[in-house]
Amino acid sequence: MKKWMIAILIIAALVAGFVGLQRYNAQKAQEEMLANLQTVPVEYDTLVATIGATGTVRSNQQAVLTWQTTGSVEQVNVQIGDLVSVDQELAFLEQTSLPQAVILAQADLVSAKKALGDLLNSQLQQAQALQAVETAQQALEDLLNPELQQALALQAIADAEQAVDYHQTRLRNLQSSAGQSDIDAAEAQLVLLEDALNKARDKYKPYEDKPEDNLTRANLLSKLSAAQQQYDAAVRNLNALKGVASDTDIAVAQAALVTAQAQLLDAQRQYERLKDGPNPADVALAEAQLAEAQREWERLKDGADPDDVLVAEARIAAAQATIDQIHITAPFAGLVTMVDVKPGDQVSPGTVAFRIDDFSRLLVDLEVSEVDINQIQVGQEVMLTFDAILATDYRGKVVDVALVGNSIQDIVSFTVTVEIVDADQSVKPGMTSAVNIVISQLEDTLLLPNRAVRVVNGERVVYILRTGGTLEPVAVSLGASSGTYSQGVGGDIQAGDVVVLNPPSSVFQSGGAMSGPPRGMGR
């Protein structure tokens, strides 16, 4: 009996020791777990809600410039890093190395510009066309007036006879000596003609350098020329009378007499043709010439034909485009970021020469999910960071939101363009940027760390560390969120509650808690 009691006591002692050990181990595990917990107090603060994406920096505008024709490079005017203005010449080809089509285009450009200038000079063309109509009309009217035509024909005969007599007399004077009375008369005639020549010169001189008075100038010049010819003829006649005529003067006088006789014969034939009335063939010709002049006037009276102007302008544009192939010019102002050409290079169409970048703005293109795109608008603020630029944040703004999405493997996204507003020299095209677009900013709102939120049985839960070291799961409802915090819009949680950022997985995976099930909303 005594041995049995001893055995019971030993077993009881063992059981008590085991239970005590288990409690000690549990308490120690609890203490270790609490020591490893990361906690943060819940508080009210400003929440900046963002949508995150990544993108690559690019310049505002870029262009890779290539040659459009064959030839040998004569000169390169820029190097990498040079700032260039729009239309600045960067390089050009040797003239002697150009294809025939380019060389011919240079001549065609001159011709096309002249043609366009003639078309646009409509006032002169209109005046000429109207004058042609009036001349043709007058010619037809004169032709249909037989009395006038006959009178003109008889007058022409009389003038031709007078000319023949004059040239016969002059030739005789040149070929024989003259009396003193003839010489005196010739000298008096010369004095009169010299006076007339001087007066004609005086009248013409004020208009000599005035091209704007073309009509008056031309009329006075014609009169001056006639006076000069009469004076020269009088000089030759006086010389002949004085017996100083040369063989050349005699030959000229003989030729003039032959011409005058031929004109007399022609005037006589013309009268014979007109004495019985106008010739039907002449009338038909005059009527056709008048009709043609009237058609030309109708075409030009309202200015140049628009179709003709368009054709001329097209010729100029085509020729200029061909000539422009000789040069490479900057399409916009920017920085030369690549030069792949040297003097003497043999190039052909498509050969790359330069790259130009406009760094006046630096942009980042993002692909945003269709789920978030309707929250993004032009003008929203943006925060940017770069892996290549440590400890520096940059600001930006949304400048464009695509209206049409892109579908890749059934995933739809929209392109959003962001401008970096405070970029410095550290930011370069091609860099990858992490971008956060600010879609809203909430003041004095309850903030819950995103790291503290867990999903238990389909419900969002945070674990609160209560006094005494117990963890209590509390169901929460979230509103707007950023990359770090979310807005608490419902749940039994208050400012000052200490939430656990890293609750043990064994707690929320089982759905249980160290102090009971989650307290729901509205309790």
C-alpha cells in the first residue's frame, strides 16, 4: 500500500511538472511573438491617393534625318551637342555629284517661277489683252469702211511717191555738185532740225530715269529718235551738196530709193485691191483676230486663271522639293544627338545622317490599366522617382490621356503622358521612372497602413494589439488608398489603436485570434 501511494505521488509530480513546463513554453513563445511584432498607432492625417505605373523618359520631339538622293557629302556644319534652329542647314552634297534629275530641277525652278510671276502680273496682262481687243476692233472697223481704206491707200501712194521723189533728188545731189542756193537751203534746214533735236532731248531728259512713267517715257523717246534720224539725214544731205559724199552715203541713198520705189509699188497694189471694197478674206481674218483677242480678254479680265496658278505653283514646289534633296536641314529647333556623316561620304536615299532631339520638355509615357484610367485627368499632379537617381523625387503633371485603349493578350491599357516639370540634367531620355499619379487628396482622414490589412474568410481585417499583449482581429472597410496607406471608412477601430503590421500567419490563416473572432462593423 505504501508503495502504491508513492507511485501516485510520483506520477502527480510528473504531470504537474509537464503542465508547468507547457505553460512556461507557451508564455515564452507569447513573449517572443510579441517582441517580434511590428506595430504602428492608427492616426488621422492627410492621404494622397495615387495610381502607380512605370514608363520611359523621352524628349518632347525627335527626328532621325536621312538623305533623299545620291551624291558625295561636301560639308557637315554641326557636331553632337550643337543647338540648331528650325531649317538650319546641317550638311549638303557636292554639286558635281548630283543626279541629272536634281540638276535639271534647278533650271526648271527658274522657269516655273518666271511663269508664275507672269501669271500673277495680271494688271499688265489685262492691259495688253484689252489693247489687243481695241486694236483688233479698230482694224475690223477700218476694214469695213471702204472710203477710209481707199483714202488711206491713196494717202499711202502719195506718201510713197513723195518718198521716191525725195530719195531721187537726194541721190542726184550726192552724185553731182549743187548750187549755193541748195546748200543754203540745206544749211537752214539743218539749223531747224538741230533746234528740234535739242527740244526733244530737253523734254525726254526728266523722264529718262522714271520707269514708272513708261508710256510717257516711250513716247518722248520715240520722238527723240525721230528727231535724231531727221537731223542725221540733214547732215548727210548737206555734206552731199557740198561734194563731200562718200561711196557709202551714195550706196545708202541708192538703197533708200529702191526701198521707197518698192513701197510705192506695194501701196499701188494695195489700192487696186481695196478700190472695189474690202476683201472678204481680209474681213474674215480680222473678225477671227478680234474674236481671239476677246477670248483672251475674257480669260484675263478677272485676273490670272486659278488653275494656271496652281499648275505653276505645283511646278515650283516639285522643283524645289527635288533641289532640297541636296541639303539636310533641321525640321525643328533642338539638340544634335547623333552625327553619322562625314565630308566625302558617298550617300544614297535612306542613308542615316543625323538625329535631332527637342529637350524643351521631357515626357514619360505610361500604360495604365482600364480599371484605373477613368480616375486620371489632364492636369493631375505626378510624383516621379528614378532608380538611376537616388534620393531625389521629381514633380510632373498629366498632359495627355489616350482616348482609345491598347489590347495586348486580352489586357487593355491606356497610354498616359506625363511631363516632368522640374527635370534637371540628371534626367535623361531612356531612363525608367516609377510614376505615381495623384488622383485625390483627403485631409484629416483615418489612415490604416496597407501592410496591416489581411483577408480572413473573404473579409478585410486588421489586428489590434490590446493591453495585456492580446491580438484582436477587427473587420474594416477601406476607401481611397496610396502606396502606403488606405482610408478607413468603417469598422470598430479608432485613432490611437495599435495595429500590427506583421501578425503571425498562424493567426489569420486559421481565421482565429488570440482573443476571439473578428469584431464586425456596427457592433
